[in-house]
Amino acid sequence: MPLDDTRPLVRTPRPQAGEGFMGYLLRVSEANGCPDPYWLLRALGCSAYALATSGTLKPLADALSLEEVSLEALRHAPASDGPGSRQVRFGSGTVHRSAIIADRSRYCPICLAEEGFFQSVWQLKPVTACPKHGVQLLERCAGCGRSVSWRREELFRCPCGHDLRQSTSQPASPESMALSRVLMGKLGNPLHEVADPALLAEAFTALELADLVDHTLFIGAYVSGRGRGAGRQTMSRLMGDAGIDVFQRVAVILADWPKAFFALLDDFRRHGGEGATHIGLEMEFRSFYAALYSRQFRESGKLGLVRGAFETYLRNHWRGGFLGAKNRRLADDLHDRQRYVPLAKAARLIDMHSGALEREIRAGLIEALILRMGSRTLIMIDREKLEAYRLNRDQMVGLFDARRVLGLSKSPFLDLVRAGIAKAVRGPTLDGYAYWTFRKTDLQQLLDTILSGVPESKPGPDHIEYRKAVRIATYRGLGIVDFVKAILGRNLRVAGADPRAVGMERCYFDPDEFLAFASGERPFANWTASVEEAAAQLGLKSQVTYHLVRSNLIRSVSVSEGGKISLRVPLDAIREFETSYIPAAELAVRYGTSSRHLAAVLQQHGIVPVTGPTVDSGRQYFFSRSRLAMRDASEILEGIRSRIDTA
């Protein structure tokens, strides 16, 4: 039965500073002997929904002899009159209505005993601790274990009879106390000296109340959802220890921002990538990414700190994919600042073919991340390592340019390489790489050593210039290796350096000194073999051996024999070839297959022969022994054997 409109309530306690609307109603209800605050509202002719966000409070204000506006200040009314508004007033600020606990009591038992009322700030979900007493807020009765509903008769007593002031609460973490204290301060509550707000990242303490609450709610929705997200509805239903645990974890993240946030994103990726057959932001970060960049948040500018930290993570830490140029959700410059770039883009950045760059990666010359997603493979390269590779590569030259530095033709230059005088970085006899690669500085250092202390001037008419010196030395059975070793060993003096020439062609010699050097020739029969004799020692056909000589895989020299210049193979060059290369035919016998099939399988896996029918029209396939000794090549060869055995 409604109360008499003309007769005010018998007892009309005044609201306390910081008191919550429902706590105040319960206190009024108890003072006037009503069963619960809902009964009181109905008796006064107020809608039950008035306690939430809408409806008139005039009957209640009149019964309490208060101005309606003073009650409106306690109630969480809509912040605007527009349709669909979800922001409500809370203290001196506004928050999203899902951030408020409206249907049950939350409390600090010590504050309840000391102050005698329920504080409004306790109803804000991210506030999980009492900074004054350093304890967690409670939502359940210690007597019956049930949530403490507002639908009860006594302010301090649960319907089960337990006195809420006698409950015991657990100590709160420093982080959750710091977050609660900052939120209380933004609501106009006095700050307590127990909690340290410095535990919270400064970027968050500077936010307005609504923004700070939005950040905590959003992170809380994903803090245990493994990237799928709990959503506002699930978050609104979290009760007791579950809700407190979520926001304590959020407080820890805000205290160690952005490091702890990056760890949370790593957790998303670990769970999002399990069994995945696709890559990208939506696969790895799931609904977190979609929600963060939804129109709701992008157009309003909310969650700016989360978006900024997320894009920093993508730029500096994410290794799970690349950002497409058409992605307009992210910052405009993020695509060009991402730490890891895909193979094709990396190749464009250093003006290199993607296939060649991939071969460099497979050979271990540049570190990369290789992500296998089912039948697909994504190769990602760190920008810093790519730039270091580019700078190093700019100092590299191939065989053609290396010869130009020393001013030598192909055959004598490769003789210097095999003798270890001209040092190669990569090549067929070093690591099985099909192309010789040299460092410019190494070649220039060799040339500088040869010309060290040599005066620069034009040669005189009696001097022996470089090309003539080579012809004389070759005729007398001396190769380029003997020639250069004599210069480096100071057994042959370079008389001067011609400024008009390039490389070693700058060298010219005193005729008496050079002829004295050249007269010390060795009988070629003691240290060389004919090509046919070399073929017999190697167990190869003469035509195959001639091709190997022409390809400079077998080192040769030109010697004077009976007044004619003939092609000879040094005996040490034969031993050098045997230790550096192996014919595919020999491997085929060892692994029970044909040489053509073995070569095809190895080439499919990027292991290219140094010569053969498909390489340089050679008669037989030969492979570098050092390349085949690598782990991947050994596994491929064993795989051939196992397939043959199974068949």
C-alpha cells in the first residue's frame, strides 16, 4: 500500500559525502522499517527503474524533504539526453554504464564499520581495493557465501543474519590499490596515503575518468580471453573473486606498461596461432584487433593508449606477418616502420631479386624468420639485419668485377683464388655456391700490398711491362701464382707503377732482375701432367677433363715444350680438385639411384651442381663436397636412400 503523499517519512537521514544511491536508499528504508529499498520506491509511487538511470525521483525527494537535484547527483543518470547514450554520470565524471555494479553491494568491511555507509566508488568495477586499509573489496557474505543484494532489510546485515562489518578481507596488491586510488581521486574522493599512485604508468594517471575506465574495461575483457575477448556482457556478469582477479591483472598491466601489455599480446599469438593455416592480424589477435579498430572506438578516438602500444608492438615485436598497404585502420606510417618485412618487400628495398635473396637466406648469409602455415611459407626479415646485409653486400663483387680490380683475366685470377692469395667470401669450392663472391676491400688490400712502396711513374723503354713479363714467365713454366708469390715475398721487385694502367698491369720490372727471377724455372714434367694424364688419374674421360679445365674447375698452366706452348695440369691441382668436388655418378652409386635423378632432387632443394648438362652443358654433374657436407644436403641424400629402400 502506498505511503500517504501528504505525510513525509518518519526518519529522513541525510546523504553522506561520497555515499552511493542504493546504499542511501537502503539506509532510509531500514530507518523507516521498510522491507527493502525497492518496496520503499514502490510505496512512494516511484518506478523501480528509477533507481538505475531513468524515471522521476520527485516523490522520493518530497518524502525526504530534499531537492530532487540532490538525489540526481547520487544516481547514475544518463550523461546526455540523446537516444542510445551509454555514458552515465558517476560522481564528478562520466563512465560507461557497464562499468557500474548496480544489483549488489560491494564493500570494505573496515570502512563500513568506521563510516557507517556504502561508498559510491565501491560500485565502480575497476575499483577492487580499499587504499585506506589495503584490503580487497568484498561482494559476498562471509556467512552464506552469496552475493550481497540490495534487496535486504538491514544495512549492515546479510539476509542470512551475518554482520558484514565482521567480514575479513584479503590484502590487496599494490597495483590494484594504486589503480583504485587514482580512480577515487578522479571521482573527487580524498586520496589515501597507503597506496602509491606512481605504481601506475603516468600515461594512465593523466587520463580523464571515462577514458581510464574504458581502458581498464577493454583490457579486462581480453586479459583472460586469449584474444577472443570476454565482451562487455560477460564482464558485467563477473562476480566476486573472478571480477577482482580480472581487474587486479589489469592493474598489473597498467603498472608495467607497455611491457606487460606486450606480454599479453604474445599470449594472444601463442593461442591464436595454434593449428592456424593462415597468417595476419585477425588470425593472431582475433577479436581483440577487430574490436580495437572498430568504428565505435576509431571515430570517438577512445582507447588511444592501447592502440598506440599495439602499433608499437606491431612495428617492433610482431613477427607473425606483414601489414598490407591497403590496411587503413592502422597509422599511415606504420607500414614503412614495421620491424619485420616480407621477403618480396625486403628484396625491393635492397634492389635484389627475391629468389636470390631467398638463396642467401637458405645459405645462412642473412638471418630470417621462416613461418610455415600448412603448405604455405612466409619469410620475414628484420629491417636492421637487412640493412646490415645490404651494407655488407655493397662491398661485395662477383668474379667479373673482382678481375677488373686486379686487372686479370678469368683463368689466372681463379688460380690466385685457389692458391688462397685472392680471398673469396663464397664460391663453388668454399660453400657450394654457384657464383664466386669477393669483398672489394680484400682485393684492394692485396693490390695495395703488391704495390706497397712502389714509386708511381711511367715505364722507360728498357723496362719489362706486366703483359710481357707474364708471357716470359709462362714460357718458362711459371704461373701467375709463382709470379705474385715472388712479388709478395720480395723475391721479385716491382720497379714502378704505371699511373695509366689498372690493377696489376700497373707493374713493370727491371729487365735484369726479372730475367734472373724467370731463369729459376722448374722442369714442367716434374710438377705437371697433361690433360689426358690428369683424366687417367681422376678416372674421367678426356673430354670431361678438358671441359673441367676450360671451366677453371681444374687449374692449369701454359708451359713451353719443344718451342711450343702447351696446356698442363699441376699435380697439386689434381689433388685439389679431388678434395673439392665429387661426380654425381659416384654419389648415385652410393645412394642407389641414377646421377640424373640425384642431380634433379638436389637442385629442387637449391643445391646446384658446379657443372653439368643443365648448368654449363658439361658432360657430367659435379657437386661441391663442402656444400654436400652441410646438414640439409646430408638429410636430402639420406632421404633419397630411404625412398629407394622403401620402394
